[in-house]
Amino acid sequence: MYWPLLAETLQRDDIATAVDYAHTLLDPHQQRLPDALAAPLTQALQAWDGGATAGAKKRLHEAVTLAEQFHYL
């Protein structure tokens, strides 16, 4: 449910909101994602927390691409 929202906000270059959706997707109360999807989201959050907006954006784009391949989008 959150993948389309993450993809849309990322497309609008609203990285802060996309990061919020990434946090939600990784919430322990959500269904666990495959490691291949969780890894770039986790890396995006780490980049964002470290002030590396471009790095976060790159990792979020990678996660969206993988989500498409896994049919989450």
C-alpha cells in the first residue's frame, strides 16, 4: 500500500515524504519485506539521517525499481 505513495512522492522529488514512507515500510509492525527490498530502504534512511540527500534519493529509486520487479508496484 505504501509503495505507490513512496514512488509518487519520489517522482515529485519530495524526498522527505518518501523517507517517511520508507520508515513506514520498514516498521516492525508491517509485513517483513524481502531483504533485497529492505536493504536499499535501510541504506536510504541511513543516508538521509547522515544528511546525504542525494544518496537517500538514489537508494529510494533503487528500492522502487526493485519493488516493481517484485510486483509490489
